[in-house]
Amino acid sequence: MNNLSLPKLLPSAVAVAITLLIWFVIPVPEKVSPEAWHLLALFIGTIAAIIGKAMPIGALSIVAISLVAITQVTRPGNPEGAIADALSGFANPLIWLIAIAVMISVALTKTGLGTRIGYYFISLLGKKTIGVAYGLVLSELVIAPVTPSNTARGGAIIHPIMRSIADVFGSSPELGTSKKIGRYLALVNYNTNPITSAMFITATAPNPLIVDLIAKATNSAIQISWGQWAMAALLPGLCMLVLMPLVLYLLFPPEIKNTPNAKELAQTELAKLGPMQAPEFITLAVLALMLAMWAGVPALLLGPALDLNATTTAWIGLSLLLVTGVLQWDDILKAKSAWDTLIWFAALVMMATFLGKLGLVGWFALSIQNGIGYLGLGWISATAILVLIYFYAHYFFASTTAHITAMFAAFFAAGVVLGAPPMLLALVLAFSSSLMMSLTHYGTGTAPIIFGSGYTSLNEWWAAGAVMSVVNLLILAVVGGVWWKVLGYY
């Protein structure tokens, strides 16, 4: 038994207890069907298990799919229909978009193109510490559209570059010299991640889920395309990326201000990489083609016949990388995060979809709307309260996907009822869903990697997150609100 990987007993017990409490003890509210309430019990139990890390999220999702099929909460008395419903998430194109994009991003690491891009920007801007910071920012921004794993982007590609620069200047936790430059660069490394994640649908895994939830909540009246999302995020996102290194520089000033060695290090590392090889050129060309297709450029230039679905574009990109030999089938099979994402997204999207179909989300949204409605506020103030509750609730979540799945649909529906323009509300909540990752050292997968490297204390990390949350939300509200009005989005 000691060699078996068993679920953690305490979080498992808590999750099971919560499920049974909702299912059997708490009365079903009026205007809510028993099936919807029972599915809510399974859903909240699953979220509790994810938060408590009772098992890996993919394993928990398998259990959740099984329970939905066994209990037949979506189609009572119809076992064939119940298993079809339980597996329906795998037919969602947006889920495949993110899974395929994760597979494609393997090429950035395998060919060394991601590392080359990072060191290139450091070589251009690395004479001063603030320049190194902007080099890290630009590196993340360039690879974000094609790296849907924000953990891989910030933790596996950019973080090693940041650490190598800190080491050159003798700044390390082991030596007690983090304040020289490492603390500042680590905070920039991390706080770039939530911003770039907010800027593209394909920059973090939960974004396609948000697009799907918005479409379902509006009966497909709002279907945000890759280009619409990128355009909406462009100006506020760039403002955040420009201000963030400056704000952190004031809060946690590095002792070393000039860094000529950083530029030398970058040039040395680029020399080690040598000239770009054929696999890198092919990867760069494929990624450029995908970005152009996602942005609708071929359709704009050559007609609507080339207006392809975003998921179709991802399949084309993966096919090209396989046909050209940049990626081998074994590379795809070893892309654990892609297959893991496919499983848990399918489960959570399925449960969230049927909570909507069974009327539970509408009931919860009405409850929120009634609660805020008693305050007698206008839609602007009411929406601000909704967004702030949604955003800062992330202190209680260790997974952005769990947070989004649990709260997004209900808060969006409540905001619409309170009078907020649907597209405006959709964009604010969508971008907040990534920006809230800045708050804690457990808010997303990137956080434990960078915080675990030891450059910052817990107090410093949380202080930086709190300040940046205010700065980012203000930019989102002011710059974003004006920008989206100019674009005609509301």
C-alpha cells in the first residue's frame, strides 16, 4: 500500500462531505430542480477536491465524469444519454484548441526558439536593470499567443533566463543577496505572466472556457473571436506591461541599477545556441502563419473562403510541424500537459454547461442580483462590486480554472441583469480572470515555480500582488473602458 498513490485523506474527506451535505441535507431551493441541485453537489465537491489537491486535476475529472454518468443527473433514467452527456465536453472545439496549442508550444522548447527569443531581447535592452526587466516582458509577450500554458511560458522558458541573469550578478537566495537584482527580476518575471495571459485567447488554458461560457450565457449573441480578444486587450495590456516594471522598481528597488554583464551574458548564450537552424525557421513560420490566421488576415486579404475556425487553424499548425519533422509523434504523446488539459477541461466544461441547462446558474445569478439590487446602486457601481468580489475571491483559489468554472457564469449573468452592457462586462470579467493570478504565491501554476526559487519573501510577494492588482484593475477600467468604446464593443 505504501507504494500506491492514494488520494489525500483530509481534502478527499472534506470534498465527499461537502457533496453529501448538499445532496442529502441542504433542502433543494424553490425554483431549482433536484437534478440541478444534485449536479451542483457533484460540481462543488469536485471544486473542493481541486482546491484541496486531493488528487491531480485530471484524475479528479475522470472521477467527476464517472459520477455524472452513474448518477444520471443530466438525464434521469437514461444511462445511455447520461454517459453521452458526461462525455460531451470532448466535442467542444475550444477545448481542442487549447490542447492542440499546448502541443504546438512544445516546438518552442524543443527547437530552442523560445530561449533564443528571450536572450535576444535581453541582448537588446540589458544595459540597465530596468532594461533587463523589459526584455523579460517583451520575451513573454512575443511567445504568449502560442503558449497556452502560462506555467510553461513563465516558469519553464522565462524563469531560467531570469535566474541566469541574477546569478551573473551574484544575486541568489542562498547567498542572501536577492535584493541585488534577483528579487526585482523575479517579481517582474511573475507579474508579467498574468498580464500576457489576459492578452490572447491562446495565452492561458482557461481563456477558451471563458469564451464558451460567454457564448452560452448570451445564446451565441456574443462570440468573441481571437482577433476581437487580442484587439480589446491590446491597449490596456500594453499599458500594464509598461507600468508594471516601473511600479515594482519603486516598491522593490534593486541594489544594482546598471547591468552591462546581462547583455554580455545574453550574447554569450546566443553564441552557444549558434545560428538559427531549419527547425527554428519552420517553427517561426508556422507560428506566424497561425497568428495571421487567428487574426483573420488571410480572410481579409483573399476573401471569406479562408476564414477558418480558430481550432482548425491550430490543427493546421500542428499538422505542419509534424509533416516537416519539427515535432515527432512521440513529442505529442509526451506532451502530458496537453492531454491533461483536454481531460480536465472536458469535465469542467461539461458540468458547467449542464448547470446552465438545468437552470442552476440562472437561479444563482438571480440571487446575486437580488443581493446587490437591495443596495439601490446604478449598473456601474453594481458591476464594480461584482468584479471586485469575483477578482479578490481568488485569494481562496489555487486554480484559475476552478475559480472561473465556479463563479464566472453566475457573475456574468448577474451583471447583465443589473444593467451592465454584456460585451463590456464580458471583457472586464474575462481579463480579470487572468489578472487575478497576480495576488498570491499559489494563484496559478507559474507562482509556485518562481516563488519557490526563494528570491522574495511571502510578504513581499503578497504586497506586490496587492499593489499590482489595484494598478491593473484601474488600467482595465479606465484605459480599457475608453478603448472598448472607441472600438465599438459596447
